[in-house]
Amino acid sequence: MRRQRKQKRPVFRGRQARRRIRYDRVLIAAFILALSVFLIWKIGSFALDRFPQVAESSVEVQQPSMLGGFTVVPMAKKEPVRFKGKVQKVAYLTFDDGPSKYTNDILDVLKNNKVQGTFFLVGTEIHKHPDAVKRMVEEGSYPGMHTMTHEYKTLYKSGSSANFIKEVKQEQKIIQDLTGYKPFLVRAPFGSAPQIDEKFRGDIAKAQFKLWDWTTDSMDWDLPGNPKQVIANVKRDVHKDVEVILFHEKEQTLEALPEIIKHLKKKGYKIEVYNPENHLVMNFKNDLRL
Ligand SMILES: [Zn+2]
């Protein structure tokens, strides 16, 4: 049968034969191309499997511009906000007014739970706890700025942004000189509203800084000796897809922290640290410049 069929094949001559050969070459080239694409894809997914963080973003990711009322601005790196069709809830633990005698203990709790925090440091305190600030950066937590003085009068009374920006730049340099890391995220003492108006916000943006407020206030600063109430406040208020939780470096916060982390994880939150490469707009006025 085979032999017969072979015999029946037409014999190509001259131009017809050359066309046939060209056609074969095109087929071979197409096959090699398809094989290469397949191999690259295979090698790529193998590499992604080895780095689970990246693997998550290889899953069909829908990146909504608004998430839980806040805007995600994707920059260099994509963060999975949806995983397998479900919204990945994210919580950020933020700690103001440090560094302090509690910073190392807070870092211990974070480390034990394999999470990181976003810290907003007071510039004049940094030289008192330099090792804690260095450790913070080494362990992947974020050393944000919270001005040098933290003084309402100095920062806001004139209505001008000059002192605020001067202090933030000064603090940025202190953190960079100490840790080698140059942060751009600021939390305004007392929050951005009402003391910071539209022009003031524009000045902060022009100076290249980003500004974060919060979505949930633990009220920890007002609850000395009462970690149970700090836990209760967070449990009561946390419900959005993205939560930025405000804490301070206080003893009651340190005591409440393990239970709060446990609760957030149980509620399906992924605890993240601020990522400048995937900036999240998080200010009371939803000012997209910040
Ligand atoms: Zn503060």
C-alpha cells in the first residue's frame, strides 16, 4: 500500500519542484518557531513556580483602578489584587511615632508572624534607636517619614507647606544616610485633613513625596494598659478589601499585635508592607497626585 501511494506521488520538476522545496522550508521554520515559543513558555512557567510571589501575578490578574474605594497605581511590579477570581484582601500594619523602646519588640512580633510593617518615624528620635531602624529595613519593613518635629504649630499653622517639606526632606536624608534606603512615603502628623489643603498636597507631590493616611484607627495611643480594647477596635472596624491600620509604638499595641495579626489572617487578609513600585493611593481626599 505504502509503496503504491509513493509511486502515485507526482514528480516535481523545475519551478514546481523549487516551489515545493520552499513550501517545505516554510513548514520547518514554522515548526521551529512554534517549538521555541512553547519552550520559552515552559521555561518561563518553571521559573515562576520557583518564585511563588511572581507566580501569583502570572495568574490572570484583573487590576482594577479602584479597589475598596482606593486607587491602585501599578508601576513597575504588579501586585495580585485578584487571585483565582477572588479579591485578595490586603491589610497594611502601620506604626507611627517611633522609633522607640518598643520598635525591636514590634519587629520581633512581625518576624514571628512572617509579616512586615510600614513605620512612620519621627526624625528627632532616629539617632536614639539607630539599630532598630537599620533592622527594620533589613527585615523588609518600610521606614516612612513622619516629619522631624511632629509639632502642629511648626508644620501647619502658617498654612504654607514650606516647613513640612523641609522637615520631610531632612528626615529622608537621615534615614538614607543610616540605612542606605531612600524612602518617599510620608504620614502627616495628625493626618492629612483638615490641616493640609489642596495646594499643600500639590506641593508635597511636586517634591516627589507620597502621603498615606489610614482606613482604620486602632485608637491604641488612648488605651494604655488596655490591649484588649485595641484588639476589639480593630476587629470591629476592619472590613474593607484594603485596610491601612493605624497603630503607634505603644506597650498596649505590642501586646495586642499577635492577636490582631491572627484575626486579620483568619479573615482572609494578606498582610503587606508598603510597596513603592506598586503605589497605593491612600489619603483622605483620594488625591491621585499623592
Ligand atoms: Zn504621629
